Amino acid sequence: MDAILMSLMTALNEQLLINVYQRDTDDFYTGYVKSLGKQRVLLATYNDAGIADGAVLIAFSAIDQVEFAGDDLVDMSFRMRVAAEENFVTMAEPTPKLHFDSRSSLIHQLAVQAQRSGEVILVILADDDAYLEGQVTAVAADRMTLSIFNKFNYTDVRYMQADFSDVLVIEFQGLELHLESALVQKRDDLRHVATQIVQNDGQLGPILTAAQANNTLLAAIPKGGDDQFYVGTVKAVNDTVAVMRLKDMAGQFGGYVAVRLTSLQSVTLASDYLQTVQAYSDWMTANHLEKQPVLNADREFDSSADLFRSLIQEAAAFERVVRVRTKTDDEHLMGVPTAPGPAGFEMKVPSEDEPVAVTFDDVQEIAFGHIYAYLQEARLHYER
């Protein structure tokens, strides 16, 4: 604990960019120390695109390691520089601005200010895997009461008391939480919809074709995806492959994915979460934040083409980064495809010394045109 505290003090005094790793999880936060209390540290955090994205309050007991240097921080510094130079869009500075006095309890100060503003916060408790999101409705000396909001299920309405001693992490004032705060203001108008799931029995083609015609926002769930799923609209579909224009968790344009129909477990056509993403997307559009300026959100695709082959040929010709998932590899391959041929291609992956051979028959999905592909392309050009 002393080593962690000393590391945080150094980061505060020298304003160093750091990674803070949590215990018992692979999650970590990247940012700058803004305040150091007796039991917790306050970080101004950045997301994976290098954009400032709210803050987090972390209990010392939840911290496993503080990192000052390494490949990840070098890469994050590069992303932050690109984000600034390319004028990546984000919301304005949150108001009202929160203030903290390191001589008093940081968590009590945060709870009081969150109650006053009505902003949604995210809370992680000890011995609880759930991420609780909600508004603070009451604050005592040693605890707070949360009105929980479940963006996946609007019927989940409840209040919960959280003792400050049980709180490991509180995230606040990030983009997604700001959007959730705006949605919660309309809570009385939100209407639960029954989840409509279509299992893949070989008949997804007509379902996706109709979704394309109606510009339906849907979720596509891959087989064995470990809770991974894609949310977006269908841009093209044929007998074997569908292309989706994706939304990320904040409703922003998230690139595209071409997915083999047989690799899908199911498609969700209606749910409360889809309503949530649509509300976020509408807010983003209204506030001119729908996409990053370096991305092309208006691509069209030819359904009659061999979509996998044409996408790989195009990426190879223009040295574009794509992410490929195959039947034989649990890990996604992210890099630049080269040497496309009739049966397959090679992937130049930064983590591999030699190109990885891939056959078209093995390809299950190809993701492309998203901000992380752009950032990796920028890094490759920078390193030349």
C-alpha cells in the first residue's frame, strides 16, 4: 500500500500519465491524478481513443499496480496526440464543474455533488460483480442511496444503499454516463418493450434483408462470443454475409463489420437496450457528435459481390487496418491484409513476427472503418 501511495503522490506532483490496475480484474484506468485523499485517489481519465472521458474515484484497497511507463502508455500518449491534432469530437466540459478538497472524504464530497447535480454515476462494490448505475438520492456520513437505472431493462426499478466502506470504484462525468443522465430525465416516459430475439435456424437472410429495408437498429450476437454483440443497421446482405454499420456504447458511429451468417447465434430486433442506444444516437446527432471527423460513416456496399474477398482486396490495396475473426483462432487478428489470392490472404499483425495466413473459408467476420483501425493506421505511418 505504501508503494502504491508513493506512486500516486509522484504522479500527482509531476502530473504523469499513468495506468491504474485494479485487483482481481483485467480492467485498468488511464489518466492523471487530480486529487489524493486518505483512502482514495481521483483520476481524470481517457478512453481508448485518446479522448478525455470523465473521471474515476478509486479506493487504494482496489488498486493492484500503478504503471508509469510501458508500451501501453506510449501508445496511449500517441492516441491522445492524434485525437488532439485531428480534433476528435467529444462533449463540452461537464457542468457544473466538481470541486474536491483532499483534506476531507473524497467519496462523501462526490456523493453530495452527484446528488445535487442529478448526474448518473457508476459504482463498483466489493464482493459484487455488478456495475451499478444510477442517481444519488440521499447521502449520510458513511453511506449513500442510489436510484438504480438499468439501461438493459426498464422494469428494473429499485433503490439501494451503499456503505462508503464497500465502494471500490465510482466513475462519473464520462460521455456515456452523461447520455444516461439525459435519458434518466425522461424516465417516466420510457416504455419497456419485450425483447424480440430471432434464433439462427438458417433463415436470417430474409430477416436481415427486411431490417436493411426498414433501417432497423438491431443487435447481432455471434456464436461463442462471450457476451460480445454488435449493434447497428444492415447495409448489405446476401446468401452468406451481412455488413452492418455499427453504433458504439455511446451511440456514436463505430465502423462496420462484415459477418458470415452461419457464425451468428441470433439477432435481436427489439429490446430496452436498443431503445437506449437509439436515444444515445439521437442525442449525438442533435449535438453534432455522431462520428469522428476522420471516419467515413456513409459507405455503400454491393450485396452481389463476394463481400469478404472484396473488402480484403480493398484493404490490402489501400493498406487499411482490419480486424479478422476466423473459425480456428479465438483471438481476433488486427492488422493490414496483404497478398490476397483466390483462396485467402496474409495478415501483418504487429504482435507477430511473420504474417499470418488466413483462408477465406475460415473467415467469420471482418471489422473495419472504426476509430481504433484509424489509430493503428496512424501509428503504422508514424513508425515508417
